[in-house]
Amino acid sequence: MSNKIEEKKDTEYVRMAKESAPVAFNGQTDLHLKDFFFKVLSGSAQGILIGVLPSAVMKYIIKYSGLGTTAFGADLSAILTLFTSLIPFLIGMAIALQFKMKILDVGVVAIATMVASGSIKWAVAPAGWENPVTGVNSVVPMNAYIASGSGDVINAMIVASIAVIVVWLVAHYLKGFGSVAIILSPILVGGGVGLLGKTIAPYVGDVTAWIGELVEMFTNFAPIPMAMLIAMAFSIIIITPVSTVGIALAISLSGIGSGAAAMGVVATTIVLLINSWKVNKPGVTVAIALGAMKGMMPSVFAKPVTMLPFLLSAAISGIPVALFNIQGTPTTAGFGFIGLVSPIQSIVKDPTVPSSVMNHFISPLVGVFAWLVVPIVAGFVVQFIFSKLLKLYTPMDFQQDL
């Protein structure tokens, strides 16, 4: 009798283990369009943040702490900057992990995404070319690889999506190449999709550039309305799964457009802080101040009317962006107060940023007024209008554990 009970328990344990075990990506995995799009978007956001945050946050700390003049600081800065060039690889890796792929397929998708996205460029160096690292002259022509920024984020997302579909097709119709997968997958899937991605990259780049130029054109024609609209858009994006930094990089948002986007992030941060400090633990409020706005998604989505103060505060805060010509780069557009990246970039002239990206810098006094005074005043004004006067929400609606 006891043996039967034990066997029944063992069977139940096995069943529960199978049900709780993660389902690996294979040829039988259903690829629903909505789920596919969400996973690509989520993976891209994760990869972008991993690549962008370290360099952006530490940039001015290294510069103004004196670390930049030491060998340690120079090496740390170079390593963190290299993170940026690895963004396409990180996007591919994160997207593959979203689909619960096995290690081989994760590597294949990540490599295909990286080689296709332009963050690493290469050219044939003639014989006799001196290697700047080793100081040795090459005897024969050789490929020279150069890290070149973050590449085209939109192309990275497209290529990663194609790679996921190809991996699924191979698994579904060719059993994943069977025992020779370790050889064929990197060559045929990684190399093949990577080559396809590199082929379409110029055309995708043209579309990306066109979107950026269109935003810039409208910003030049109507700076105040456009600054307000961009700020409002990013004030909402920051509390969604979508990456503000990713969107800015994808459309090459720079100049006033970048400044407005960052100001929209600031506006939402201030409104969240005003409500959070009344109802949440101090740690939650501190986390929001440090950049954890997306952690408030459950509260905000539970009562969408709480987005109204974000929008109005962002619209008000966007006005001085146009009036004072507050600018930024595609990298700083989605940061806001995180690491003070956006405010510092708008004030301190960076010789590495070309004039085509930023051609105007504001004074520290204007910076304090625009980045701090206006958003705080706007935050309390909208709080009074929507919470006290119209009673559309209360601070309790923002109660949240992070």
C-alpha cells in the first residue's frame, strides 16, 4: 500500500516538474503576431538599456572626478563606451532569450544581429598598414574592424526578428540541423541572416534618417508645438515597456527634439515623485528619482486617467525647451534626470558631439530654471488641477512596491 502511495507521489512530482519547467523554443512553438512583436520590443529595450546606461551614467562622473586622467579611468571609459557598440549584440541576445531559445540559437541570433547593424564596420587595409594596437605592419592586406557607435537600432530589431523566424523554420522543417547544428547554425543562419541584414541596412538606414529629418523639420517649422508634442509622447513612453532611449536612437532624435523628449521624461518623474512620497515607502520614491519610472506601470495602467497629469506637465515643461533652444543627442533623449545625463549634455559642450547633432548649449542658470523649476511648478499645478480640483485620482492610486 505504501509503495503505491509513494509511486503516486513520484508520478505527481514528475507531472508538476514538467508543467513548471520552461518550454524551450522549437519548431512547434506558436509565433503569434502580438506576442512576437511584444517580445521583440521587450528584448530590444533590455539590450539597449544594458548597452547605453553604463556609459551614459558614468561619462560625467569619470570626466569630472579626475578619473579620466588616469589609466584606470581611461580603460574604464573605453570599456563602458564599447558597451554602446555591443548594443545590437545585446538586442539580439535579449530577444532570443525572450523566446526561451537554447544557448546555440541565442548566440546565432545575437551574432547575426550585430554583424548586420553597423556598430562594427570593417574595410580591407592594404599591405604595410600599421596596426595601432600592436605597432606591427601587416605583411598582406587584411580586414580592419572598427567599433562605430550603436549602429542602426531599427535594423537590429528587424534582423533579430528575421533570425528568430529562420531559427524556427530550421527547427520546424530541418529538425534544427540535428547533430551538425553546432556547425551549420552559426554559418547558415548566423552568417546568412547577418549578410541579409547587412544588405538591407542602407535602405533601413535611409528610412531611419528620413524619420529623424522629418521630426527635425517639423521642430524647426513649429518649435514650440513640436517640443510640447514630443515631450508629451515621451512622458507616456517612459511608463510603458517601450524604451525611450531605444525610440530616440531608432529615429536619431537630436537637437531640440532630443531635449523635448528628455524633458517629457523629467515631467513624468516629477509627477510620480509628488504622489509617491505621500503613499509609498521612501525606497520606492528614491528608486523613481533614480530612474525606475517603468516600475510604476501597474499603478498607472490600473487607472489610465493618471496619465493626464504626465501629459499636461510635459506640455508645459516642453515650452522652455523651444524658447531656450535646449538640445540633446539621440543617446541622451530618453534619460531625463537619470544620472543627470540630459541636463548636463544640454549645458556642457562635448567636443565629441558634432554640430549636426547639437549646435547650441544653455547656461547653468537657464538649465536650473528649465530642467528643475519649470517641471516642479508644472507638476504641482497639474496635481492641483487633476487631483484636488477635478478629483480624477488621489496619491493612493500611485501606491506601489518596486
